Amino acid sequence: MKRMKRISKGVMKGSIAVMIAATMIATPVYADALPTGTTIPALVEKTTSSVVAIIGRPSDDKKISKSDRYQLAHGTGVIVRNDGYILTNAHVVKNMRNLTIVTSDGKSYSGKTTHYDEESDLALVKIEATGLTPAKFGESSDIHVGESVMAIGTPLSFALRNSVTSGIVSGMERSVQSKYRLIQTDAAINPGNSGGALVNMKGEVIGINTMKYVEYGVDSLGFAIPVDTVQYVLDQFFKYGKVKRPTLGLELAESWEAVVGLPTSSGLEVTYVEPDSTAAKAGIKQGDTLLSINSVQIHNMVEYNEALKKYLPEDKVQLKLQSGTESKNVDLVLAEDKSASSNVVQDSDGSYIDADQGKTIIGDSHFGWSMKYPSGLVKTSQSTTGDNIMFTDAKGDYAINIRVQEKQSRDLSPLGLL
């Protein structure tokens, strides 16, 4: 099973160790893919001025000693406004303090994270600067499999900032450990490239690089957040200061075909209905199947999340559901989903910190961990260290054992966990 790896922060301590040994061969960019009169060096010069390097100190005291000034983390960002707003991945700035932003001309600025959205893996960093060169964004409808692209970022070492690699768009609408669809590319993407630009041959940013496969024998398998999701999040950041996500008040499960990536005509099974939600009041029940939202068919969770991008909380939608042998339409008002930011808080210097980081005792949480388990279960035992707990039903016929595992499993992918 292959592992997905966020490719955000390279860690520097004295000299840089090479973290990826396998050579990655990217498809060359051909001159006939360029607009008439444009050369690749000119195109790079035009676009790289909108890409910056981000460096900071990790806040994980278990891994980084505060006394070691050489232990730093780094990533990449894209300028989106000339007054100092820079877009990057949320996982780049999460748990990173004392941000320093370095532009392509070598100028450095202190930065502060102003907006943060872990669900889309996007965040905004602000520096006190004017006259910057914002990136020009393309259109999602103009992106095609096979077209030439370049990835610009800061791989492995901060000294390698604004490195350029080339390749093609390998695939579209990929559902790979993300809430939304991703672009697949074979342009070389390495640790530190996260938050950097995936650029087409017009010099337009069509995606924000976010992750890659890391496994022996796997080459050139990287992914970027497409421009339509980027624009969706940016619009919400600047309008509301956050992403206001709507929710139906339901927990949904995919069919086994959707889980393994096979085509399917099945909808999403309702596994839980939040009490007092509009869905509960509309008569939606556990075991129903969601088929469509405003006539848009839903077959997997990524399609569901993509469909909800069109709406805000308080908007009205019509759902089509299968309940037993009957099909029914249900009108309801969308609520606001506030669950995504429950475990991340902003501290005084603008850093976004995981409030549950390093905690190994069940129930020992800034916000309080909670679980939805079948009614009738009671806690029967908990270890003295708090990292192991047992729930059973009244008759003792069923039990749920929950244990904190400090050492992560090697394969944390959905299929690996299955």
C-alpha cells in the first residue's frame, strides 16, 4: 500500500540531509506548448516573482529543541494581493511560529497567519509590504490532461527557493485523501514545495501544490489543489474571515465501490442524523440514501463536498433520497458546519496550533474529545494512564475498546486502515 505524504515542511538542522533518494523524471515542456513569442525562461521570470518562500520555527517541542536555532521548517506561498496577502497550505503554517517570508528578489518580511482552513488545506499569511506582484489565476475549465505545467517552490532546503520543475497534468478530479478534487501531475514535487504554484504555459496558476506519494518504486505522483477550490476559499476568506461551510446535519457513508475507487451508481447512506437538525425535522432517517442535491447526483463524499461549495449556510436546497423502496424529495435549509476548526486555535502571535497535539489521555483535550457510539453503552474501565478505555452495553454482549497509539501505523491511508 502506498503512503500519501504532505510535502510541506522540510526540517533543517546544520546541513541538509537528502530525504528522497529516488530520481524523479518529469516530462519535458515542449516549445510548441508555449504562446507565440514566449520562451520558457521568460515565462518562469514572469511567474516566479509571485512565489515566495516561507520559513519558521516548528512549535512541536517533542521534535524540535528551542535552543537549536538551526532547526527550522519551510514551505512555499503564492502572492494573491499586492498589499501583502500570500496563499499557502494550511499544513505549512500549522504549528509554525515566527514566520519569515522571502520574496523572489531576496527581500524578507515577518509574516502572520491571518486566515486558516484545514479542510481545504489552505491558509493566508500577511506581510507588511506593498507593490507585490500577485499571481494570475487560470480557469479550471481550461485545464486539460496532458498539458504542460511547471511546479515552482522551495524543495528540501531553503537555499533552493523558487526552484522550477516541469511535467504535465496527469489526471483531473482525483479523490486522494482530500475533501475536494485534486489535480494529478508528474512535475517533481518534494518536501518544502507545499503551497507553491502549479503553472500552465500561459503563466497562470492552475493549482496549489499540496501532496505526493512517497514509496519505493513510485515516481512522479504529485497533487495540487485546483484553482476553483482556491478561488472558493479565497472569496470566503476575504468576505467572512473564514470558510462558512454548509451542512445537512447528516453523517454519510460511501458504497464499497466508491471506497475502492470503482464507478458506482449508488448514493450515500445516511448513518447518523443530528438531533434537532433541519434534516431530522424534515424526516430524514438513518438508513436512507442520499441520491442528489438540487438535481446534482452524489456518488461519493468528494462529490458531496464539491456540490456544497455552491451554497452558504441558510441557503435552501432540495434533496432526493431513497427510503426503503420509495424515492422522495426533501426541502431543507442548510446549517453551518462548525466542526472543522474544533481542534485548532490561534495564539497571540497568529500561529495556528493543534490544541490536541501531544495529548495521549482520552478526554484530555482543550475542547474535549467526543465520540458518537450506539446509545446504551457505558464506560466500564479506563487505564490508570488514561490511554485505554472500554465501553460495553448493559448485558455485556458488545464492547468497544479505544486505545491511544503514540507510534503511528505505517499505512494510515483509508484502504490501509480498512
